[in-house]
Amino acid sequence: MQAFSLTINGNAVSVTAAADTPLLDVLRNHLGLVGTKFGCGVEQCGSCMVLVDGKPEKSCGKTLSGVAGRDIVTIEGLGTPQHSHPLQQAFLDEQAGQCGYCLPGILISAKALLDRNPAPSRGEIARALDDNICRCGSHARILRAVARAAAQMRQGDAR
Amino acid sequence: MSDAAPAMLPPALIDNPRLDQWVGFAEPGHVRVATGKVEIGQGVLTAMVQIAAEELDIMPERIRLDAGDTDLTPNEGYTSGSQSIQFGGVALRLACAEVRGLFLDHAAAVSGHPRAELAVRDGAIIRGGEPTGHDYWSLAGAIDLGRAATGRTPIKRAGEHTVVGTNAPRVDLAAKIFGEAVFVHDMALDGMVHARLVRQPRRGATIATVDEAAIRRAAKGPIELVRDGNFLAIVGADETVVEAVAAIAPGHVAWDGVDPINPFQEEARWLLQQPSIDRTIGAPPADPASGARRREASFTRMHIAHASVAPSCAMAVYRDGRLEVWTHSQGVYPLRAALARTLKLDPSTISVRHVQGPGCYGHNGADDAAADAAVIAFKTPGTPVRVRWRREEEFGFERVSPAMVTTVSATLDASGRPADWTTEIWSGRHTSRPGGGGNLLAAEALPDPPPPPPPTESSNAPGAGTRNGDPLYAFPAKRIVHHLIAETPVRTSSLRGLGATLNVFAIESFMDELAEAAGVDPVAYRLSVLADPRARAVVERAAAMSGWQPPSSPSPASGRGQPPSSPSPASGGGQGGGAAGRGRGIAFARYKNLAAYAAIVAEVEIDESVRVTRVWCASDAGLVINPDGAINQLEGGIVQAISWALKEGVRLDTAGISSRDWDTYPVLRFSEVPEIECELVGAVTDNPPLGIGEASGGPTVAAIGNAVAQALGTRLRDLPLTRERVMAALLKA
Ligand code: FES
Ligand code: FES
């Protein structure tokens, strides 16, 4: 057991746990941030996606010591019902989801995409989400929602 | 109000007759509504709120909905079979209408105003648009809802609806989008421990040895082993520690009685050689003398996994002689009964509460995970126990949808239309829920396990393996021959669509073959044998949406169904033999022949492997409570069916299911999802609501099959339509 410092959703936190604890377990069990989901534990489904220094990463495959000192953003850091991120608003507007289990991971992947490409095509959005599994088949809506958020963010920037 | 003959009550109201089981006004300003149906991603909570708000004339925001809780809600069995709205919603609708009527009767009596002049507006009793001073809450004390529903109060007509038929946003979606703790996986109780199972590899297998020392050595923190018979679990406060031990523990447990299975059985043709329970329903056997113009074709598919995006999870605590279980099971009451049998407890001492999980699409590991948690909790009183299955455990031990063979044959009349039709089906059982003759995995591992469930399954409509085996077409004589296979290499149970998926694929593929042989456009051919006007309407609508073009000449592969301008660089559509091609196909079914109608047109491109590029869907689901929710269900079914058609099949090795991750069990990814266009035909109507959740799957698979046949110039009859199968077909052509 050892104490590690990291930044989560803008807050400095210290976590005392084994160095090889998966970041996903740190978030869910040590910090109570259960928005990030377990799907497979072996980096195949994208349910556990978070941003590490702005890049989308599967938190099940990252260790606590590996992310020490890094800047992590989870779904809880994306927005709140009071201050929603345009992506979250667009997912609500498009009613993009069924069971919704996949959505936090998908929203994080989408955020990473829009940060680097503010005007992605449908194909570019799809490719950016290929690491995320949605078994309910909400894909068509999710693709529309990401495009809608991108358009809204571009408009916001233009103002 | 009519005093007509006693109404036919829906089964849910017969089973749960008291109105106070459905509606209550204890909390001022709010209405408690209860449903025995549960949210599995299909939007049922939202639809139930809309139904109740409509018939009670209150704002949806006032409704507090309880769903799937043995302490709080009616017993409506399972949330399955696309029946939640068609049956559960209809029951709730009648109950709410009756409650509103009772309040109006009472308001008329106490106010002296004629009943006909009174109405309800957001819970207040009004007259001529003005408040009367009475409302649901002020009158509630005087009205005993502990009375049986009569089902005689008229419900609103479609034209009067203000909430039903609107696209109310999903009541559960925002919390998911903001990452709140909505899933059973996200529950945390004080003092809870985490548990993982070392699964019994096969029914009847017994533990020979457990190297406890080795297991404990691997633990980087405190753990306990909980063992009873062949039930073995690892328990500890730190999930990371428990998970790591669970990953290595199976290597330290030796089992007896694990017979190897035959990996050859991953493809379905072995079913034809198995002993079976045989039944024929429908027309008497065909006259063999009439076989002059007889055609036949046989279709197969492998076992299919539910493959929920996350493995199953449950929480349980046994405290003060009461067992409390939180689960994403589709049936809290049947699960409670099964847990009572397993633990030899009185069911009244068990509370089972539904908490949402990842979409399940049928009988996945949810019930079994709940039983695991319940058994461990029972053995460790006072401690809340959280069981989360491992990913490979879900793939390896959930019940899968059985492999199937469906052979269709027809004797044709002079016009090339079937005069006599047979659908012959070979399948393992599609129904082994704990309330439907199946065993919980935990029960099989505990001492004194229940006997293997007998292979029983009704062949009669709506059927399970035989589902949709009876085509809706107006053929003079039709029959189903059902071979229920008793022994399957792996446990099987229900998956969205059950037997309908392969049966519709077989029937609708064969219809295209017959149309082609008759030299008739597939749409026109279907319409020529389709009498039901609602069926005709969806076929015509889907064809119109896609710009379907009848063939320019009767030659079978002349680019029928091609869009008016379809210059694809890869186009060799329908000419056959090319390395690449493009095609369109149509297919139709009415799910169970009693739920929603759906017709699908699919467009594919083939360049070694199949790519679905466009899908059009027209569906008639009668009165639709929430059109956007219904379309969401159609779309989801379409995407899942594309995945089934192109990619999915459970892999077996001698140890059992070997496809235990997303690499070996691939599903459709975002880049592979086509543009999808869905339309509801006749949604504002007084036709009763029809279940829509499973309507699009079978027709989608079949439309893809027909499109592929057109593109390749040869038909693939075994699912999935993989690159290997396409290449083999191209080589043969
Ligand atoms: S849980 Fe991390 S990728 Fe699946
Ligand atoms: S909405 Fe259920 S997995 Fe995506």
C-alpha cells in the first residue's frame, strides 16, 4: 500500500492502495465515482473509458501507479444536470441510448474526438467510437447525437 | 359509461386484481403507480408513466413509479416476449381508468354535481373548467382502492390522448448520461463484501480437490472461501483482491465428472441426428403424391450469446431472518420462488427488488448471479454480498440461444405459389428460466441439486422454437414439424426473438427463392399471398421508403430492387460470380403472428465480406405509447440482428463455450452500423398496442440474406454470413 496523488475532474486527490490497482477500481471503489463502468476488464469494450491527460484510455488497463500525477476526467467531470456538457445535452436531445450502460464510456470517447476534431464526419465519429461496444444497438442515435453536439459546440465557438 | 357485459380482464389484472396494487395516493401531490414490468433498456418505465398519466389525467411528473419489487408491485411474471405494453401496459391502463372513474363517481356524490359534468385536470376534479375544490388527494381517504378491478371503465380513445402517443423523454436516461449510480453494479451497502464464483464446469460435476493454500497465497489481501458442496466462492472486502484471486482460482480446483463435449456441435447440422420430441401442428401431413412441383431449402444458425455489455451482478443480504436481493432479473417473483426452493426458505421471508442492469435481451446470467449472491449472503448473515460475474463467466456460463436448423418446403401451384407449406424445426429448448422449468446454477452446485429440468416446450403458437414458424401468408395448407432436442452441449434459453429469428430467415429466404423461380418481383410475390391489410401496408411502405424497383425483366438476377441510380464502384449486383457486389432484399414478419408487424429492406455491399449499407423499416404496432421509444426498439433490434446475421456464433471446445471475450465473440461495431430509417405505420389508432421490441430482428436477418443472395448470385443458408462463407460461395460460383 502506498499513497498516490492524481488529479480527477480538476480536484487533487490522494489514493492509498496497491500500485497495480486498476484505475477503474480506484475510481469506482476508492473514490465512489461509479459513472465509469466495468464491462470486460481486459480493454475490449470501452465501458470504462476515461480521459488521461486529454486522451481516451480504458481505465481497466491502467494502474494506479501508472496514472500518478496525471490529469483524469471521468463522466462525472464532463458535466452535471445543472451544467451539462453539449455532448450530454445532445444525447438527451437525440434520446441516444437504451439500457445506457455503455453511454459514459461513449461520451468520453466522443469528448476526446471533438477536442481534436470539431467537425467530424459520420465515418470519423464511428471510427472514434469503434473501441466502445453498445449491445443495445443505439448506434444510429449516438452517431447523430455526437454530430449534433459538434455542431452546437461550433456554433457556440462562433458566437 | 356502459354497463356492457363483464369485460375480459387482461391476465395481469386477474392475477393482481386489487386496484391499490396498481395505484395509490398516500403522498399528497404525488401518485404512486406500480408495474410488475422492469426496465431492461426498452423504455418501459417511461411508457408506463405515460399510460398512467393519460388515464389518470395527471402530469407525468407527479407519478412515482415502482417497478419489479416483490414488496411493492404486482406480480406480472417476466418482462419478456415484447409483452410489457401489450399486456402489462394494457392492465395498468384499465386500472388507472377505473381509479379515475371511482374518484369521479365519488366527487359527483359529495358535490351533488352530475357525474357527466365532472372531469379531472392534473389530479383536480373540475367542472366546466373550474376547480370544484376536490382532488385525488382530498378524496383518497373516502375511496377504498382495495377492491377488485372490473375492467369496465372505458379507456380513452386514441383521438383523446395528450400524453400517450407523444415522444416523452426517457425517465431513466439522464441519470445514465450523467454517470449516476443507476445500475445494480453501482450499488454499495455499508459493510458489503465482494464475491466471485469458481463455477461448476458442468451440471453434475463434483469438486475433487481444492488447493486452498495456493488460492490464499495468491491473495494480496484478506479473503474467505465459501464452500457448500460444489458451490465455491471467493469473498473479501476489496474487490481488486477478490477479482485477482478469482482469475487464478479455477486453476487450483480439480473436478470430477466433466465429460468433454463435442466441439463439432457449434454448427447446427448435428441436431438432425439427435433424439428429439417430435410434434406436428397445423395441417395434416402433406400428400406425397402432390410432390411434383415441390421445393425445399434448409437453413441453420449457431448458438447465439446475449452478450450483454457487462456481466451480471447482484446484491443480497440475509438479516434478522429475512433475505433481501437486488437484481437485474427480468422476473422478481419467479426468481423469489426459485430462491425459496434453493435455500428452503418461505418466499414471504424474501424480498427481490429490480435494479437496472445492462441490456439483457433475454435470459442471461442475471438470475444466476442473484442466486450466487443470495446463497453467499445466506451463509454469512448480516453482511451484504455483491457478486459481479467475470466477463468470461458471463460468456462461458450464461444460457445461450440454441443452435437451430429450419427446413422449409412447399408444393407449388401452377402460378408458382405454395399450395402446401411445411416448416420443419430442429432446436434445443428456448425456455429455461428459473420460473419456467430451469435450474439456477447455484442450485445445481449445492448439495442435493434439483434434477435436470425436463425438456418441455410448447410447440403451439406463439411457441418458442416454433415461433413464427407459421408464415402469415395465405397458403391453403400449412404445418409446423417441431423436433425439440432434449440434450444440448451447453445450457440454452431465451434470447430476443427466440426461434423466430431463424424461422423468419428461413421462410423469407425461401419466399425470395420461390419468387425468383416464378419470375416475380419479391415484393409483388409476397403481396400476392398476403391477405392481412396491415401486413400488406408495412411491406408496401418499406418498399416505397427504399425506392424499391420491380425487376425490369423477369430474369431472376437482373438487379431487382436496385435504387434508380445506384452506380456503386463495387457494383456487380446480382450478376453473380463477381468478387464484389451490391444487393437489396426485403423481408416481412408479424412477430409471434400476434405482436407488431415489420417489413425490412436491407442494402448490402459485398467485397469479400458483407457490409450492410442501408436499412429501411416499416412497422405497425397498433397504438404506440411513445413513438420515439418504439423506433428506438426497432433500431436496436435491427442493429442486433445485423450483428447476428454477419458475425455471431458461440464457439465450443471440449470444455464448453470457448468464445469468452469480445475478440472471439465479435459483435457489430460503430463503423459497421448502416444508416437506418424506421417508420411507424398507423400509430395513432384504436388498434390495441402490439409489442415491438422483437419485431425487427427476424426480418432484418432475412432481408440481409436476400440482399446477399442478390449480390452474390447464390444463396447462403447458414448463419452467420461470414467472410469465409462469402469467399467459399464466390469460389463455387
Ligand atoms: S472494462 Fe475496460 S475496456 Fe472493457
Ligand atoms: S445502450 Fe445498452 S449497451 Fe448501449
